[in-house]
Amino acid sequence: MASPVAAVDHRKRPRRRGAALEGAILDAVLAVLGEVGYARLSVERVAERAGASKASLYRRWPSKVELVMDAVYQLLPDPATPPDTGSLRSDLLAVFGRVAEQLAGPAGQAMGGVMSDALTDPELARRVRSYARGASQEGIREIVRRAVERGEVDPAVVTERKLEAGHALLRNHFLTRGAPIPDEYITEIVDEVVLPLLQPGRGAPPA
């Protein structure tokens, strides 16, 4: 008679290394975020969910903040390939819409928790800023560069502060009012702020 099947010992599973292990851990972070939120997320919970050891997490991420921020940034769209719809207005609506969509999910929960903590912790704020690395700015810069090539924008009017305006308003809305960010608010950012800054004198398109 065949013997009963033994319980699976996780120590005998094939060992994952490198990108495979890291991907499993970051996926586990997002899953745990969706289940319990940022405040209750712990390295122990993530390790258990990923089927990994706590030591393997701490070797890569010295704290919960680094772990969560890495998971969040793998979700965000690649800033090097922003939407290319053929017009500045449509590109801006698309890129800001992507950000709003991400902020409405686990990434937004994580960002809200981390930013709230960072308000009272200067060292944490510094670490959070180091993750941003100007990624959102690069995406907007590429969108505007294409608009300049199409003749939609005079390069003489483009400044860093103008490129920052749209994302700054999105962040402010998220931090003060939470998510989801309404589509009409995104349209107002584009038509009432960003386009007038980059295309002075043209006015907003008809509704």
C-alpha cells in the first residue's frame, strides 16, 4: 500500500536566487499591502507570503521603507517611455491618468503611509527622495521634447519649474484628499495649469 504523501517542507523547495527571489518578494509586498495596508505591513508578513527567509529580505532591504519603495517603483510606468499619442494635451492626460491609477491601488497606500511618516522624520524623507530620482520629471521632459519637435511648444518657454507643476498638483491632491483622483481634476491640471504654462496665449481647448 502506498504511503501517504508527506507534507511539503519549504526548505526542500528549489532555492530561488537573484531576480526570481527578488521578484517574488516584491510581489509579496504588494499582496500584503493590499490585504493589511502600510501600517500593518511587516518584514515577517512579507517573508512568510514570499516563502523566503527574513534574512534574505534584510540582506537586500535594511528596513521596511526600502522594501516598500522598491515594490512601489516596480509598479510605476517606465518614465523613459511616456505615452506618445501625437499631441501634447493627450500625452499629458495619459501620463497623469497613469499616475492617478497607480495611486488608487497598493502603490498609493504605500506612498501615503511612507510620506506621512516622512513628514516627521527628516532621515526618512531623505531616503524617500532618493528613490524618486527625478523619474516623473524625466517622463514629462520627454513629452515636452516631442511637443517641441512637433511645433506645439516654443523651447524658450520651457523651465524646470513648469515641468514640475502637474505632478506637484497631483501629489498635493493625493496627500490632502486621498485617492482616487477624479478624471476632471486631471483635466483641469492639464488645461488650466500645464498647457497655459507651456503654450502661453493659446488657451484651453473647448470642452
